[in-house]
Amino acid sequence: MSEQRTGPVGIGIIGAGVISGTYLENLTSFPDVRVQAVGDLFPEAAKARAEEHGVPRHGGIDAVLEDPEVEIVVNLTIPSAHVDVSLQALAAGKHVWSEKPVALDLEGGQRLLGAADAAGLRLGCAPDTFLGTGLQTALKALARGDIGTPLTALTLMQSPGPESWHPNPAFLFQTGAGPLFDIGPYYVTTLVQAFGAVESVAAIGSTSRESRVIGSGPKAGESFEVTVPTHVSALARFSSGQSSQSTFSFDSQLQRHGFVEISGTEATLALPDPNNFDGDVRIMRKGGEDWEVLASTKAQSTRGTGVLEMARALRAGRPHRVQGSLAHHVLDVMVAIDESVRTRRFVDVASTVEKAAPLPDDWDPFARTL
């Protein structure tokens, strides 16, 4: 078993698309992991990525699944392929890290959790941004009691939509995407790390236009169908009794990204953008008139940090922090929000999850610890 090995953990990448560049840039710089292979349905794409980052082996998906040196498969395929590819990796005896979402529906997520558990293998899933210095600093401030008892949260993500700049945006307006499923994981994951598991939700949604027009790239001027809500407003109640209000919108000319505020009995904390790994942590104290910067943080590393944390946990024989169960709970929350939009009623969230332990203060992704 992989747990009995020593030294750097072998990593294989499946999916050589745009996001793989960031993952490879980080993973090839961490001393505690070693990228062994890159695979893709288009082997020439895998070859280009592998050569760009000095990875020794490349080819189709089997080039990763059949490599005995690969212990963790990093699944960077398109969302609709996440479950199938992750199941193949688990069947091959590999631990799995998946890009978000872990699945497109709860049945797929449950299949993955069951398969990993039955095989005694690990499952992790993005987003791992809460492991970044920005959100870690904010979460530690909450745990320290800097705002007293945390009570409520407000999150906003508003934009006109990605069709103006994305060269192929249609999939972002189809089932499994929209502002809720595309951007929601960052915000919901952050709220779960702050308050714990979500118990129930209520939401309304709307679709401003039945079609949109691509604004850039070779398909500029082409229209495409919109099949999901492009504006969602959601209320959530947590098992702890706390509550949150969130807006996810592709219908706003006023852009707000990374707006997360948590109010407590003594102060309000403004968190960094949950889609990033750094940023300012600010506080408005009781009776105050201006925000105070608690910390200006700089990212130590970005995408792939969760893979490294999983690899170190694997060698240490302890649970990793970005669990598949966390990703499944976040998916459960978003599915419940979507159901509430359709049914116009409160919806209970069946799953539950524990908050991840904070990273130690001396966490260093570039240290050699294995």
C-alpha cells in the first residue's frame, strides 16, 4: 500500500487543460511530491504539458493509472468526467484528488465516497483555497475570538457573466454550472470552515436571458442557450445555529468578487477572496467607523496545496484536511439550494461534515519533510 512507502509521494495528472499548468507549476516545486506522469484523452496535450514542466512520462489516461510510481491521481478533467475518471483511479489502487466539483449530483458523490472507503483509499477535492494564508489567517482570527461569538455571514459574488471574455462560455450556463455551481464551492466551503455543517437552505433564483452572446475569441458573435438560473440568492442555517445570506450572480453590471463578511458579538471580519490563497483580513470593531487591517497576507502556494497536504498526511498516517466528504457536503448544499429555487420551499441538507483543523503556523509547502 502507498501508506507504507517513504520519501516524496508520486503524483499523476489526468487532464492537460488550462488549469493543469498552475497545478504542475506548484506540484513540481514542492520537495515532498514528485510528478511522475501526465495523461490526457489527447496524448499530444499530455506530452506538451509534461515537456513544459519536466515530467518524465506522458500519454493517455492509462499512462497515469498503470504507473506504479503514481500514488495520488490529480483529476483535472472536465466536470462531467470527474466521477468516471476518479472511479477508474480508485479501481487502479490510487488515491484521488479531484478538481471541483467532486460530482455533478449526489449519487455520483456517494459512489465516489463509497468506492474510496471500500478500497481504503483517500479522496480529496478542490477548492483548497481555505488552506491559503489569507483564509487560514481569517479562520484563526475567528477561532481566537477576535469578533466575539460569530453569528452571521454575508457573501456576494456578482458579475455580468463570463461570456464577454471567455472564448467558449456555453458550458458555464448549463446544468452543473451557472454562478451557483461554478463559483459557489469557494464561498460555501469557506462558510463551512467558519461555521461547520449546513443544516437547511432556502433560495430564489432567476434567469435574465434565455440566450447569451459570446464576446471574444473565434466564436465571438455566436449565441448560446442558457438553461440554469443566472442569479441565485440563498439563505443557509448551520447545525451550530448560525446563519448566512449569499448571492451568486451573472446578472450584475456592478462587480463584486470575494465579498465575505462574518459578523460577531464584538466585531465584523472581512475575509479575503475565497477563490484566492491570499489577501487582506480586515476587522470593523464595535463602535468603529473604519476598517482595520489585521493582516496583509501573501500566498505561499496556490492550486495543488491540498494535494501536498494530502501527500504529507498520507505519509504521516493521519487524515488529510480537504476531505472528499467536505466536497460532498458542499455539493449537497448547492443541490439543496438548486432544489429550493425550483420548489420554492426550505430544503434540509442530509449530509454533515466537521471543520478541518487549521494548518500549523510553521506550515511551509517548500520544506522537505518526507
